[in-house]
Amino acid sequence: MTSTRTPMTYTHQMARAARVVRITYLVLLVIALLAPLLGLYPVFVMKLLCFAIFASAFNLLLGFTGLLSFGHAAFFGSAAYITGWLIKAHNLTPELGILAGAAGAGAIGLLIGLVAIRRQGIYFAMITMALAQLVYFFCLQAPFTGGEDGLQGVPRGNLFGLIPLMSDTAMYYLVMAVFVACFLGISRIVTSPFGQVLKMIRENEPRAISLGYQVDRYKLLAFVLSAALSGLAGSLKTLVMGFATLSDVHWSMSGEVILMTLLGGVGTFFGPVFGAGIVISLQDLLADKVGSWVTVIIGVIFVICVLAFRKGVVGELRDWLDRRRKQAA
Amino acid sequence: MEIFGIPHQAFLGQLLLGLVNGAFYAMLSLGLAVIFGLLDVVNFAHGALYMLGAFVAWLLLDKLGINYWFALVLAPLTVGALGVVIERLFLKHLYKLDPLYGLLLTFGLALIIEGIFRELFGSSGQEYPVPALLQGATNLGFMILPIYRTWVVVVSLAVCLGTWYLIERTRLGAYLRAGTENASLVQAFGINVPVMVMLTYGAGAALAGLAGVLAAPIIQVNPLMGSNLIIVVFAVVVIGGMGSIMGSILTGLALGVVEGLTRVFYPEASAIVVFVIMVIVLMIRPAGLFGKEA
């Protein structure tokens, strides 16, 4: 450091960092709002945003409550089916279809959560995975899911019965709005007193219990919220792509959302969004070029993340900036 | 003759098939329990290692003409060696971390192994013939007993009980159990714990590989056979609790039989009955049937 500059205090540095983060978000928002004009392929960006919501919802549970669910495909996929079925077979308007999907996923989340929170750690992961497999078999055999074919050709319809979503631009802004709302909503949940209790459970569950918190209720509520938001992502995805298939409920989908969150940064706000961007882009880029090697590549990224990169891209970046700031102060 | 309105031939046939499946559940959950006990790692790659065992057997026969009996030894050794490599290269670095990272790492490894085999051999199954010595069936009078399936049940049970004896009744097993309780103390007594850990993972992997070889002539050898099985085995492990070796064996066998019986009486539910039982057990006894309350 040069001696002419007055050294800033650590709090000043923090305030400046917060300002930088806010400005970054604003810039990203402006880019996102202009995306259709910039010539980005809208369906791709919409798919990416859906998965960004999914990963953020998952992160609410893993990053801020410390619960690793290996069955989040159950919520994503069942909501995708519910929305598709209601819109296609019962001519519901898209907003009602989406809400019903999210509510359905929340209800399934309540049932699965009630069972799964009876155990902790790796058992929690195994139980959620087994219960998600139960949902998978249900979707495979239920009469309204189209079995192996899934639900195809789900119409986008008119939002509130007024705005036709057939145009990708209109659909894009709807997805964008839902994404921003979810992102802000999750930030709000995490910074609320409720979110602080969740963090305490993550850090030290016995202490939370000894302080008199009904830990199971907090965990269950976090689980249901995460499930409902994951469902919202699945419903939106059905609307955007026009189909819901078995791969939406398959365990590999549960694995993918874990990877997105891990890669971007567990317990960071922007990490899951970033991770979803990388994974979806990779799949899109590689799908028709390398076939099954996509699975191998995803596996390799998993291994690298766990061995060398446990904080994820955003987490490592944050720590690096933090260290520099401390050195400067 | 009928049992509960079902022709007894079909009934006993499904019962045997259930026992066969149960034997696989027992072998796999046993390996998971032993690995988890010492390494604190839930080995998601267990299904992939099982698949690998079957594929090694098939490759030995198809490419090199090496028959079933040699494969029965060579395939588990190969898979076990791969297990040792996995432990040295990857798992070794995770022991001080949250066990969840072990689960995630082995999940990634499972994706890699399965992806490679899917790319090389496609998703369709490969036929593995039943060895000449074990073909056909014996007529017991009240039922026709397929020899190969009986063989699978007998061998699996022998291997499971042998493993139980090794762990619960021998000096080597005593080291292992002591290491599960307190690794650093065992180390202080002069046992080379890192080598023990490495060999334990290798042995667990070999057990999965052996199950794969045994399964090869019964089911089509295909790259996805492991991942479909591993989730059921996880449920088995949750039901049994990972604390007891004998518990894993008994739970595995019993659930296989229950699944077989469900296939007789209500086929639609046979794929999910294990999961439903898991829910019931979790409601009544969260630590599992043989688990210790945490």
C-alpha cells in the first residue's frame, strides 16, 4: 500500500463491498431485461432461469439450513407434471397452473419432510432419495402422466387470460419476473429472524435445541418452502418448454441441482444462479456433440468440486476478496 | 395346489426370486455398512461397482473366453483393486470433512463409471449365459428349483456369513471394530490404520463386484443396473440401520422376500414396497430396526 492513501477501516470496506454487489446485481438485471434485444436465444435463457430458481430453492435448504436433500427432483418433477396436466387436460390459465404446481410440490414436500427430518446427515440424504424414487415410480405408473412419453405439447396459453405467452418475449419477461421475485424472496427469508434460526441449526443444532427452539418445525418449514419454490421452477419449466417428462423426476435431476449449487457456491446468494448457468450451458453446448460423455463430464466436475473447490466459484471469490480487503485494512 | 389363491408354483418361484434379490441387497448393504463403519463414507459408487463386476465377467467371457468360474474370482479382485485406487486417489482426502462430501464424491464417481460404460456399450443389456454346470432345474416334487438361482442364494449367504464371522469373531475383525470405535487409539497401538481403511474399502468394493458377477447370468448386464439397485439398497440400509453386520444381512434378505411376495399379490407395488416399509419403520423406530438410537 502507498502511504499517501488513508487506510480505510474494515467497516468502510464492507460497505463499499456491499455497494459493489448491489451495482453488480443492477448491471445483471439490466442485461437480463435487455437480453431479448441482445439476440440471446430466449428459450435457452428461460430454461437457465428456471434452473437458477430451482438451485436457489435447493440452496435455501442445503446452504442456509445445512440439510442435504438428494430428492429435490421429486418436487421439481411433480410440479412440472401437475402444471402440465392441469393446463393441458383442464384448460387452466398459466398462472393458476403454476401456482397449483408449486402448491402441490409444497404439499409433497410436507409429507416427505415429515418423514425425512426424523433422521440427520447422510441418513437424511438417503431417505429423501428413496422417497423421491417413490414419487418417480408414481409418475411412471399414474394414469395422467403419460408414462414413458411424459406430457407433450403443453400450451402456454394466456397469462391472466389476457396476455398471450406464445411469443417468447412475453414468456421471457414472465420468467424473469418470477426469477427476480424468487431471488429477492429467498434473500429475504435468509436475512429474516427465521433465517437466522435456520443458520443456527446449520451451525450447531444441539445448541439451538438447548436454547428452546423447536428445531424440527424450523427444518420442516424450510423444507416445505424449498420444495414449493423448486416446484415453482418445475412448473415454469413445463410452461417454457411445453413438456414434462420422467427425466424431471429422475434421481439424476436431484444430482444435477446439487452440482449446480456446489459448483456455484453453497450458502451464497448468487452461487446457485451461476452454477445453474454453467451446468445448463455445458449441457446445451455438449448435448449433441458428445452424447453420454456429458454424464462423465458432470461426474468429473462433481469430483473436482468436492476435492478442491468446496466453496464453489462464488464462495471462493468472496473469500479471496475478503482476504484482500483484510490485508488492505 | 394353491397358496392364498395363487398357484403354488408361481408363489414359490417368486419367493425364490425374492430370496435372490434379497441376497443381493444383503451383500450390498453389508458392504455399505462395513465401509461406512470405518470410513464414514456412504459409498454411492456401490451400485456402479456392482455393475462393474458384472461387466468385467461379461468382458472376460466375451473378449478373452475366460469362463464363469475364473470370473467369480477375477472380477471381484479387479473391482476391489479399483476400490483401492479410488480410496487412495480420492476418499483419503475427505476423512476430516463432513460425511456428506464422501456421498457427493462417490456420486460423481458413479456418474463417471456409468457414463463411460453407457458410451462404450450402450444402454441395452448384454446376455451372459448360465455356466453349464449350473444350468437347468431340479424337480423337488413340490416345486421346480432352478439350479442357478439356488446357487446364487447359497453363495451369497455363505459370503455374508463368512464376512460376519471375519468381522465379529477374528482378530482382524477385532482391529476393524476397534478402528470403527476409535481410529486414532488403534493407530497408537501400532495398527496401520490407513492401510486397514484402504483394504476395507477395497473389500467392500470386491463384495459389490462379486454380487455383480453372480447377477450377470440372471439379469441383463447393462450400465444402469447399479443405479437402479443402489437406491433400494439405501432404503434397506435406512430400514436396518448401519450399526450391525447381521442386521444388514437379515434386513436385506427379508426385504427381498417381501418384495417377491408383493410381486405375487400386488405387482404394481413391488417397485415401491421397500420404500413404503422404510417410511413405516422411520415413523415407528427412526434409528432403524438394528440401529442404535443416536
